[in-house]
Amino acid sequence: MYGEQPSIQSEFLTAERLVVHPGDCLRLLRDVPDGAIQLVVTSPPYNLGKEYEKRLHLDAYLAQQAEVIRECVRCLAPRGSICWQVGNYVDRGAIIPLDTVLYPIFVELGLRMRNRIIWHFEHGLHCSKRLSGRYETIVWFTKSDDYVFHLDPIRVAQKYPGKKHFKGPKAGEYSCNPLGKNPGDVWVIPNVKSNHVEKTEHPCQFPVELVERLVLSLTDEGDWVLDPFLGSGTTVVAAIRHGRRGAGAETVPGYVSLARRRIMQELDGTLRTRSMHKPVYDPAEANNSLRNPPWKNEGAPVQLTLFEQPEEKGEYDTKSRYPRPIRT
């Protein structure tokens, strides 16, 4: 891709291709010239009190984020984009969607929102007093109305590729784009959990294919992609995979080493990742035996599934571990 394999630098230099700064992102950003970055994409700390972040009052957290965002906007190219991926801040059981409270910061800095992308996944913590969270958001902002956007590299398979126009001058002709359809603003991509091929020791890891879509659609080859909260290095991995330059900062020494190791594995062609176009796992199609409910086995206690009708009418015994109708 590059000819001679590039080395990973610790400080930002426009002539380089790879930067992993072991320290605060504001220190890295100060070395980045105005307008040098085509895409800023990151998943910042959510102020949840995880091992790599210090829990702050929400106002202090937003002030901290605003300082970083302001520097990112300064570094952003005129046709560049910022993609900020966030979840929810939880305050005494109540959730505050972080994208909604961060939105005014971006707007006050003159950015324009193009999409609020919903990243949907099927696994995570199970809640007992509210519905379990199964999505996060990526807010996509541009610096101007003239911005880089390539749809073709991220198209997905048509649902009905044989569909034709049924009336008008194109009646009888195929109506679908042969390259695929627009993926829309709801992306179903598995999150990185224990059995994911990309799983490392980092607790909140970006899937590479999520960043690949942003890199391919919002940058050109040779452009700089920057992640101020680099974590396990996924953003730089996605950037160099597609001929871009990658830079990021990380404060936790262990994650700095992890990011550098994963980047080198990508350069060597040995990094294991999930393919960008791989379908989401279907347990029914895979005939996974765990889909067979144990209460269907002979002699097992009866447990009714949703919408299943009891054999006989009657009230339910709610005290039983396996609810069953009370025979009348």
C-alpha cells in the first residue's frame, strides 16, 4: 500500500502516515496545523466511571468535551467531517442521551449536522428497571455545505435486486442500483464482546467495520483521519487499511501499547477483523442448539412463551418460578 512500511510516530508530522501519541489529545492537537485533518472520528469517554476515565459532573464533562471539539474543528479541512460516537450518561437511573447535550457545542462552532446515525447491536448489559440499551449514536457534522461524501464504497446489497419500474418511461427496466443501496442511517453491526474476533482487553472497543464505512465515505486516499480518544487503535487501523493516514492520542499506557500492536498487525496483514460486508450472525440459519428452549424437553417444567395460549383457561400462578395457568 505504501511501498516501504511506515513507522509509528509519537508526535504529529504532516509528512508522516501514522501517529500514536502517548498522552492527552489536546497536546497532540496543538501540533496539528489548521485544516490538516479530513475526518475526525472518535468514541470519547461517556463519563460512566470506567477504568480509563474519571467520572465528572455532567457540566464539567461537557466543558471538557467542548475544549477537545473546538480544537478538532480548528484542525478540520474545509470539506472535512467530524463523527462523534456516543451513548448515554446515566444519572441515578435516569439516562441523558449524550448526543443531544453535545449537539449545541458543534452548532455553536459553525458545524452542520448531516446525519444522526444509529448503531444498533444485539448484545450488552441486561437492565432490570428499564429496557436494555441496544444502540448508540454517531453524530456526523461537516464544516461547510461543500463536503466529501462517497456513497458507492459503502453501498449494501439490494433487498429486491430484481425489482423493476412498473410504469413511466422506464417501465420494465430494473429500478435498483446494481452497486447496491444506500445503507441508511441505521447500521446493524455487532459490538465487540467476548466472542468477537476483534476482542482485546479494552472494555469499550470500536468494531473496525463501523469506522471503515466512515473512512470510505468521508475521505479520499492519502487524507488524514484523526481520533482524539484512540483507545485500542481501531480508527487508525481502518484508516491505513484503505490508504489513508491515521493519527490518535491515548492516555492509558496499556492501551497505547495495544493500539501500536494492532496497527503493526494490520500493516503485516495479520490482524483478525470482522469483514465489513459480513452478514450479522443468524442463530436459526446456523442451527444453533442454544435456540432450543429447555422447557420444551419432556418432563421439564412448563413455561409459556409470549403469545402462547394455555391449554386451559384460568389465572396464572405468578409465584411459581415457571409461570403456568392455575387449573380451574
